[in-house]
Amino acid sequence: MLVRMKVEGLLFDPRSNMYILLLKETDGAGTLPIWIGKPEADSIALALGGVMTPRPLTHDLVKNMLAGLKIKVTRIVITEILDNTYYALIHLADGKKEVPVDSRPSDAVAVALRVNAPIFVEEGIMEKRSTDELEEWLKNLKPEDFGNVM
């Protein structure tokens, strides 16, 4: 079963020097933190803020290519977690068939935000990864550790 999610925000983790993409259930309280790199975080932040760049960035290019080929992103699904690495699929449809394409969750979310596609997580991942990990991280964080919050 799939759980519908939305992007709740981005946080900076000074301990790992990475960003946390925080997804939240649309019809519930569950959250899913995913540690991502700075380029993907920047791309997601631009999409969340509705910022247009003078030239297309990578995820804008993907959006433009799909639009040019008349291919629609029907949904993205975070499918599994193996060895602390999340996996995702971008589901593409041309009107005749739908094809799932392997993706990193951060790239899938960056594309989904640009094309207004729904974001889902497999229910098993939500059961496996509750908010415990994020709560533990926040509990051990000191106020002076906070970097930029996007």
C-alpha cells in the first residue's frame, strides 16, 4: 500500500554536512527524513519557493524534456530502503503505457515538485522508519549546531 506524502521542508545537518528532506504524510502525522546532498537540496528549495532560474537547471531540463516528448510523470514512489539507502521510482506515461524509472528519492522529489506529481512512500518504509531517527537527531542537536533552515 502507498502512503501519500508532501514535502514538509529541508533542514541542514551540521554533523553530516548534509541536508534532510523531510516528507510528511498528507493524511497523518508520520514523517520520513531522508538525508540528501546540497545540489539536490538547492534544487528542491528552488522548486518549493517557485524560483525561476535564467537557464534550466538539471531537474528543469528533465521537466522540459518530458514535456517536449509529451510524457507525464504520474507519480513518484519511494520503494525501499537497503543499507540506509532509499530507492525511488519515477512513473512515466505517454498515454499508451506507463514505465517506472529508477531514481534517487531526492531527484524524484525535485522532478515531482516541478511537474506537480504526487509523492508516495511504500507503507513498509513508513513502518520501518518512523520519526524515531529524526527525533533522536533533534534531541542531540544543540542550538549552536543549527545551520541554515530552508
